Amino acid sequence: MSTAVLDLTKDLIRRQSVTPEDAGCQQLMAKRLEALGFTIESMFFEDTLNLWARRGQGKPLFCFAGHTDVVPTGPLEQWTSSPFEPDIRDGMLYGRGAADMKGSLAAMVVATERFLATHPELTGDIAFLITSDEEGPFINGTKRVIEVLESRNEKITWCLVGEPSSTKNLGDVIKNGRRGSLTGYLTVKGVQGHVAYPHLVDNPIHKAAPALAELAQTVWDQGNAYFPATSFQISNIHAGTGATNVVPGDVQLTFNFRYSTEVTAEQLQQRVLAILDKHQLHYSIDWILNGLPFLTDSGELVAAAVQAVQHVKGYTPSLETTGGTSDGRFIAPTGAQVLELGPCNGTIHKINECVAVADLEPLADMYQHILQQLVAK
């Protein structure tokens, strides 16, 4: 079995691009884009390689965005085939990054090649923004590239991110936004001592427990038509010396908000501090804003993407904002319309990650159809 999208997906999977490594993926893509008349610009920041490829210098600008890095494989012995040697079994292509998101990258490149073969003259420009830092700390990837583009007043009009958005069938879900992510690192302080002398200690776990219960039970908002209600989750708790007879001197907690557009990060911080102060805790807290919420609820890109799915698959996709964050959070604040459309996400980050071979060519067809609607002359 061989198709243009499948063959390129296989070539990308073979490159062991565990974050933040690119392992030659961007070079492979850049070579094909350069042959189409794209100007290739590599941006290397610290440990991260980024690709900015653009065809034309006008407006409007349509941009494909994605990442070449993948998460670690996990235990190799649990894979039924080598994670970096693509293998097809029962109609599924197995390999790390098959769904997240080397299949999408291949579909983007092939769709662009086919589109330009029949539409050499355009009403707008096409660009690719590709990073190797999406699965990692997301410091030196898309965020830094956008800073460069903004400094040059180089604006993206429409951005299609190839994240695996689909659930049961290709194109059944388009992500037209994402929730914000706010992480708190909380240390509640007490007095360490022997458990047999409670009058000489101040147990920070006991002190923190009522406040944590209130935080967990608080209704932060009701969400809205596009976003579910904001959620608060404690992800880590650490305390103690390891001994059973020692009350710890402090307890350290990590928690995360996935929040809607009904609240701001500042409002969430203020409400958390109010609860901690209400319970008279002695504490310190550090915050990391991982990403702001964004939403593209209408516009040319939404219309083009919905029509593309209808044209290729015959059904209408739903627009959703569920799931984790994506690099779209760095692009949307520039004023761009941003959507995510990619293959099914049921196996991403798992052992034996895979993508349906039968979905690869239709995904390229969708991308090509979107290009035809937005930048064809």
C-alpha cells in the first residue's frame, strides 16, 4: 500500500523526534516546500528548532501550524512493533507520532503540493509554522516564532493547527478554541516535630485539608455555549520525611485550573488567595499561566473547515473546546482565526499509537479544500 500522504507520514515517523528533538523532520518538509516556491526560514532558540516557511509576501495569510516533536515511547517491550519503524496492521499505521501529529504534517504538505499544482496564482499567501517544542515546555517553540513575527508585523489571518481533534470519525470534531490553563504551586507551612507531642507541632496537612476541600468544591463558573465550566484539580501532594513518627514542616501541592472565557486568570488567583486566607494558612504560592483561553466562533476559517468536512465526509462536524491546550493559544492573541482539525485522538501519547490509513488521504483532501476556499484565485 502506498499513497503520497502515507509515504510521507512513514518517513516522518522514522525520525526519532522525541521532544525537543526534530531529527530532520523539518528539513524533510522544508525541502518539499522550497520546491513549491516557499521561502524557508529556520529559527533555532535554545534547544528548539522551528520552521517558518512562507509563499508570497502579501495578504491575507493562511498558515498551517504543527509540531514535529513527539512524546517519549514509554516501555519499548510493550509496543507490538518498533515505535519508530512504521508498521501497518489491520488498516492502522502504528508508530510514535502517527496521530500526534505526523499524519497531519504529511497531509498538510501533500495538500499544498496538490493545490498549488492546479492553482499557481493565489489571492493570498500560504505559510507553515512548525516547531519541535509542543510536547515539551513550550518555551522556545511557537511562542518564540510568534514573537518574531509580531516584531516584523507579519500577521497570520487564518491558522489551521493539525492537532488530532477527531473522536470517533475523521472530522467529526473541529476544535474552535481551547480552555485556559493556570497552575498553582502551593506550600503550606507548619512546625515539624514528633507525632507523640502534638502540642509542640503545627501539622500543615491538617491545616490545609479544609481549605483544599473548599477549593475542590467551589463552583468557579458555569461555562458558556462553547466552554464547559472551569475545573480545579489537585495533581500532586508531597509532605513528610518518610518516617511515620514525624509531623512534616510543610506540605507542597500542585493544582491546575482549566478555565473558560467566563473568568480570568487574575480572578481565579484572587479567589484562591481569599480561600487560603479565610482558613488562616501560613503559605507561599507561585503561579504559572500556561495559556489563555481562545475561541474562533465564526468567520471564514470556520465556514471553510466545516464545508471541507461536509464535502469530503458528508457530515457536519461539531465545534468543541474540550481537551488540553495547544499551540493555538500563542497564535490566537495576534488576532488570527484559529482552528484545529486532525485525525482521531484515541491513541495519542499511548503505547501503540496509531492512525487509520484510510483517514490520511481524506485529511489531505480536507486541507486542500480549505485552501481552495480561502486563497484560490
